[in-house]
Amino acid sequence: MRHFGHIPSTARAGLFHREPAVFTADSPARTLAVALGATLYSPATRPRLADDVRKQAARGVVSMVLCLEDSINDADVAAGENNLVRQFADLAAGTVTDADTATDVPLLFIRVREPRQITELVDRLGETVRLLSGFVLPKFTESRGHAFLEALAQAERTSGRRLFAMPVLESPELLHLETRAETLAGIAAITDKHRDRVLALRLGVTDFCSAYGLRRSPDMTAYDVKIVANVIADVVNVLGRSDGTGFTVTGPVWEYFRPGERMFKPQLRRSPFLEGSAEDLRTALIEHDLDGLLREIELDRANGLLGKTCIHPTHVVPVHALSVVSHEEWSDAQDILRPEQDGGGVLRSAYTNKMNEVKPHRAWAERTLQRAEVFGVAKADVGFVDLLTAGLAG
């Protein structure tokens, strides 16, 4: 797999100063946590799920969650489990890797409801468990998380395969002010104990809003809903630190979309987009209710989040296009991390438009170069419009 691997190699060469690196499901956890990108959710009951997975991989998706929880009816859980077993067999029978387009099966995770589903599904998947990267654990707290993580450890032992956990932070105890600090401390304790298995932490912002009967409009980001923004800030404060104790925390879901998976195509064929007119592209995005998505992605990164939960394929390419490291960011990070700067100091950026203070900016620079490894570094004259256009054309 590689980000933007669905576009031809010649097109990648024209976009990137440094191309995104190839990675596999067996790559180091640190790499995979950054590489998740736009994680696309799909109900586990879809009858042609294997075909859906292949199709989305061919369009640039590198991580998917097959959901047995909130996205399906309570009465359909058993049918969803049976369907997953069939669809994994279908995927295993037809998996092919193309070295140029990198359209192998994405990182696949199953979102379960109960711990027992982890061990039962791994047993039922048999040999096809090789296609599974792990499980998404809902409404995660210290007390609930223990059983889930123990079940995951047992599944690893019986399958002989590394399996990751992605806890979802969405419980009322985390939202309510009087229990938040204790809940966060408990989550920090149990995730630290199982650090090798926890790939990333996901935020369940829809559940947060539900607790107060709220729903943000397409004109508002999660950060405009103050009660949600406060929780995000506290989660990053405790669980997203850059001192080695933190985890990758992913951005919340954006729930608005227009029908049609290729909805940008007609607009992007118009010459202004091909010429890279950011204003015209932004107008088209606003018309399709995605201006809010773009603002939220930028605010995610500004607030310490990386990647995003997605429920529609049209959200994937914007997330990935905005995850590419700009040439200016890369240049600053390189300068800050030069060996001769280990003692600290202040540098004028190569772009001569900012101050780079070596010690305070070091953690930022390290994170930027991690992102550059998996999402690539754009050429100096390549911007979001070019990356979005190429991603959609792939």
C-alpha cells in the first residue's frame, strides 16, 4: 500500500518532491498509526462487501472499518458476523498486489460490540485472518477496555497474528465534566499497559453530541460545538502528548455528503480546476457541503489529531490531500532537526517568512517528518488543488 498509489507513477512523480512510502500491514505500528489517513467505515452487512473493499482500495483508501456496532440494526448482528466470514474468504481468494498502483487490500478492522466477538470471529475467519489488522473497540473506558484487550490478546495467541486495537472514546463518563478526569486517567492507564496493541485512539463525536441532543450543521466543525471541543482538548492533553506517553488520536467523523461517489468529477474537468484555481475549487466544495469538512481537517491537525473517521468515499481524497506535507513544512522540519542544531537556537526559515526555534519546534518537526514518510512531500509549486485533482482522477 501507499498513499496516492492509485494514481499512475508518472503523475506521482509530477506532484511529489518525496513520494509517499510503501507500507504493509506488517509495517511498524508507529508507521501504521500515521498512515491510517481517512478510515472509511462500512456496515458489515453489505452483501458485496469484498467488492466494495477492492473498489475503495483502487480509489486510494488504505484503511477501512467493517462495522458490527452502531451502523447496523441489533437484530442483524449475527447476519453481519456470518457475512464477514464469507466476505473475508472472497477477499482472500482474489487478493492481488500491483506494484505500481498499490491496490492491495487495505488495513481492515472490525468494529465489535462485545469482547467475545473478537475471539469468536478470529476463530471463524481461520486462515483469512491474515487480512485482518485488528478491532475497533466501542465506548472504551478502563473498566470496559480490560475485557476487550484481554480478548484481543487471546485472539493473537490463537491466530499467531499481530492484531491491533483502536479504542473509540465516546462514553458519557468521558463527556461529563464531573467524571472526565478520572475516566481519562483510567484510559491512560490501561492503554499504556497494552501500548504495543493500541494502534490509535478514535473519537466518537456523534455520541458526544447525542448526549446533549446536539447535531452540528454542515457549516460548523466539531470545534464550533464547545462542549465537544473541550472534550477533544482534554483527550489530546492526556492521551496525545509528544513525550512518548501519547498515542495517535484520529479526527471525528464528518457526517454530511451529497449523493454520488464521483461528484467532483464534472467540476474538475472544467479548465479552471485543471489550471489550479483554488477559489473556483473552493466554490465547488462549498456547493457540495464540504467546505466544513476542509476546515475541520485543518482544525484537526492544528489541535493534535491525525487521520479521520469517514462514512462516505467522497471524504477520503480531501483528507489525504490535506495530509500531504507541503514543501515549506518539510523544509522547516529538516532545518530544525539538523544534527548541528542539537544545542538549540533560532533559525530563519528557508522560505524567509517565519522563525524556527529549534527546541520548542522539535516535536512538531519530528511529527511532520513522520507524516511526510507516509503521505509524501509536495513539490514547491504543488498545492491542495493539484493533489485533490490528481487523487480524484486516479
